[in-house]
Amino acid sequence: MSTESTSTERECVAHHHRVLIAVCTLNESENIVSLIRSMRHEIPSADILIVDDNSPDGTAALVEEHFGEDNQVILKVRENQKGLGGAIRFAMQHAVDSGYDFFMNLDGDFSHDPQQLPDLLSRIESETDLDVVIGSRYAEGGKIVGWPMHRKWMSWLINRFAVTCLGLPVGDCSGSMRCYRVDALVRVNLESLRVNGYAVLEEILLRLVEQGSQLSEVPITFTDRQKGASKLTFREACRSCGQLLRMAWQR
């Protein structure tokens, strides 16, 4: 297939819908410019929202420098707030308030390949009963590249807990590469979400399932970051496990 025909097909995917792709960042100056360019190439008609937690390394300044004149790239800096949960809620609320049809999310470190975004969007557009499509490391055909064994075991255990104790009907509950139908996010009532860390990803799925949403997965290859430092510390991992236990207890 030629590059020209591939580009045309990508454009057609999002032609009839308004799509917002969000990336929540903290100290991603080594990745952010290339990541935005890659996302623009994969889904040219989508708007891109960067929610930056006032990164000391100048991530927001780089976005402004390279894309300040691009009306499809939106930069929001949260001056006095930290945490992935709050940043994702902020991005989702922006999608709701701005009337988008689909909200997509991925990490800011290239662990999620932007080339896989059209697969998620195509699935949710073609299957109108779906409210969420997850880019899954654990669906058949999905894989993880570059993680040490202890990271793989920790992720697997967290996802097994979410499936077993929270009753989530997907294999990858903690991955952030997703495409949501914005109408479903409206029904969730985003202000009711409470988690401010990584466990917000499971909390969102739990609320959607409670509202009767249908979820699906497409396999992806997750590749450990090559530049910058991971934000997932041992302390944050323990905190997320505690929040998952609390959610399971409150069900």
C-alpha cells in the first residue's frame, strides 16, 4: 500500500467526527515535540491537548515554541496541581465541554506508538455499541518490550486483581492508551472520580461498566521509554494498589 493511500485512509477515519487526543505530561521535554508530530501524522484531523503539570524541564515551553501557531494543538498548564488522575480528568472534561465525539489518550514517553491510534479509532467508529476501546498489552497479539521481569509481574498482578475483584471485562485495565466515546464520559460524571494517581485508569473503567458501557480491546505493542525517567515509583505503585483495594471494598 502506498504512503499516499495510507494517509488518505487515515484522514477518512476521523473525517465525520471530532477527535481529541490528550497527553498528560511531566518532564517529557525529550519526547514531546516528536510525539506531537507523530500523532498529527497518524490522525491529521484530530486536535491534540497537552496537559502539563508545570514541568521543570520546560516541556510546556517546547510545545509553545514548536506549535504555538498551530490551532490544532492546545496547551494547558496546571500550575499548582500534580497527579495523573487529576490531569486525565481535566483532559476528559475539556473533551466534554468542547463537544468532541471521541477522546483518545496515550502516554507522553513513546511507550505507546502513535501509529496504533487509528486502529482504536476505527474500531470504536465501526462498532457503535462500544464506548471504550483499549490498546491492550494483554489481548492476543499484544506484547511488552523492554520491561524487566519485576515490572511485567507487577503489571500482570494489578490487572488480574482488577479483573477478578473489580469485575472489569478486559485484560488490560491499567494501560492508558484508550479511545472513549465522549457521550459515555458525560454519563460517568467526571467530577465524581476521586483517584489522583495511576489507579484512576481502573476507576474510570469501573464507572463506565457500572453505567452499562461496552468495552473492547485491540492488541498493541508497549515499548519501555527510551528517553526520560519513569514517573511510576515504588511508592506510587503501592499507593495505586491501596486505591484499588479501596475500590474493591466499596463495591
